[in-house]
Amino acid sequence: MRLTCMFSFILLFGAVGLVVFIHLQDPEEIVHQQTPGIKYNMGFQQPKKDCVSSNNQDRRLRKNTVDRAATVKQSNSLEPSESVPTKLQSTDRRQSSIMFAMKDQQKGEETNSIKLHKRRRRFIIKKSPILISMNSSILNLPTLKYEDRNNSKWKSLYEIQGERKRIMRETCSKYKSNSRRIITPYHVSRIFVEDKYRVLYCEVPKAGCSNWKRVLMVLNGLASSTKDIQHNTVHYGNYLKRLDGFDHKGIYHRLSTYTKMLFIREPFEKLVSAFRDKFEHPNNYYHPVFGKAIIARYRVNATKEALRTGSGVKFKEFIQYLLDVHRPVGMDIHWDHVNRLCSPCLIDYDFVGKFESMEEDANFFLHLIGAPQNLTFPKFKDRHSDEERTTTKITQQYFAQLSPSQRQQSYDFYYMDYLMFNYSKPFEDLY
């Protein structure tokens, strides 16, 4: 009898607790929990700065992300392939239809909204995001112009683009299980806008970003030649607009109708290029902010001068910082993953170029968007022009300083970028 009473008391107590929990739960939070969406782990994100960093701007960006969520739709801005049946295209359009997350569940709850609002979590998104179906635009690749279809060069480049998009989409489908995505202004914070030719460019540092910004400025009529634009003008002039600077409607419209492109680079080579630029040359930001913290944490018997200036960081120390889950200072856009910088599994990019074939890919892209024929991608080196570019050979020399374990961990760190953009393993002993 005593055991039966005790069991009944436990059931009664659990039922009362459940009723109290449901009563106190915020209806808006319930809507977000019930609505399918991706859990996109951004982690510690890079500062919002044009190929440079600023912690203040990073905090401002995080605040903007909380204050407003973007309404977007993903679709290719170029014509769909003529080989795709009309029925199949209409099916894709239906699959990419937008599902709105309702801000208020029922009108009858309006009388209680003031009380409920007080119980909302501090960081809940104030404007409802839009859920969008995962793009199936792999079937809708950019169509070559009629006069280019017999051109073997353009046809070959077109086929390469189709293969790159296919690999990227398959990787996303395999590793991103949910078919619906939520895009906020944070995800488009690195995308630059050129309205005249309707181009969206996601900036990937150390992959030609300075020269691409020069090209966008020329397309926009801000300069007559890329040679006329200085480095500081490119990065500090604020002449180019960012996509997260627009309202929901503006972001939605541009993502739906503009040509979206990004250029990437072999991850290890990109990493070494960033290290050489930021730590092997005088720098009044990276040395005191990153260098001092790295030396203090990873160098044994560091001199007072090194601790004071942060200069002279060694590549092995830099890798120790990169792989440390408890980094003494956060990540930076120059060595962050492309997967996090540009969110290629959320945003359906129409064009994926590579630094290794920059001239060919860039000029093909300019041809596709109908840019002036006299505009070509600049070949000059933006900074430290007297220094050799970071090549595969130079990259191997730097990574030879590491142990096999550190090389493997570095490869694991950039594994998704290697996989998504079809780069081969840089060392034979990697698995």
C-alpha cells in the first residue's frame, strides 16, 4: 500500500510540473522549436572588416544579427539550362518556396502578449526569420549565350562550373541533414553588392579579395581602371555596399535575382599566405592583438621584448594557436573556414572560382555577366609586391616545420573546405 501511494504521488507531482512548464513557456519560443531549421554552429566568428579585423565591429555585427533576421530566398540569377524539362523546373520552384515563421501563433493570445513578452529569453530574435527550402539549383546551371555554345573554351569552363557546384551541393546534402535553412544578416555580412551588373561577391581573404573589390568598383563606375585604386581605398574607403546593410526586402530581392559568386583557395596555401602577410611583416594590429597572446601562451622562455611587441611569431606557434580549442585570442577571417565565411550550404552560389585558375575563372565570370570587354581581372600583387607569392612549394616548406600529428590536425581543421571544393590532400601521409 505504501509503495502504491508513493508511486501515485510521483505521477501526480510530474503531471503538475508539466502543466506549470507549459503554462510558463513562451508561445513564440514554441513556434521556433517546432519550426524545422538548421542548427548552424557559427562558433566564434571573424570580425567584420574588409580583409582585416576589428573586435568592436564584430560586437556590432553580433548585435545587428540579434536585432534583425534576414528574409531571403535562394535561386540562380542566370538563365536555367534549356535541357531541363519545364515540369522539372516548376517542381524545383515549388520545392524552394518560402515558409514563413509566424510571429504570433493566435490572435486570441494578444491580450496576454505583454506578460509573455517579459518572460522571453534575452537573446531571442526580435524579427521572425524566413525558412527557405534547400536549393535544388544544381539542375539550373548558368546557360551559355547562344554565340558561345560552339566556343570550346567557354564550353569547357561552363562544364567545370557545373562539376564544382555538383560537388559542393552533394557535400552539403551529406553533411547538412536538414533540408530547410534560416539565413540571418550574419550569414551575408561578408557579401558585397554591385547593383549595376547585379553581382553579389562573398569575400574570402587571401583569395584575390582586394582585386575583386577593385573590379566591383570599376563595374559600379567608381573608377575607370583597377590600377587607379589604392589598397587603402579598397579596404577603408567604404565605397562598396554590404548585403547585410539592406533591409529584409533588399536582401531577399538580391539573393533571389543577382549573380552570386565566391572565389576560394587551397586551404593550406591560403593559411600560409595569411601567416606571411600578418606575422612576417610589420603590422600594428595582428602583432599586438594576436602575436602577444600567441607568444605568451606557446613560447617557452619568451623575451620581454617579444611579449611586449608580439613580433616574431613562429609558424609552429601559430599552428598551436589555431588548433587550440581554448585559444588565448579568437578566430580571424584570414584563417577561418570558407564554409563559415560564405555559408555555401545556405546560400546557393551561381559561380565558384578558384585562386589557382584565377585569371581564367575571373574573366569567364566577367564574360557571363556582360562586363565591358576592356575590363579584365588585374594580375598585380596587392601588397609586398617584391615578395614571391605563396605557392605550393612555399606552403610545403612551412608545413615541413610541423610534426605529422600537427599536419593531420591542420588538415582535419580544414577538412570541410577540402571536401566541399574538391582539393586533394596536400601531403601523402594524411588520412
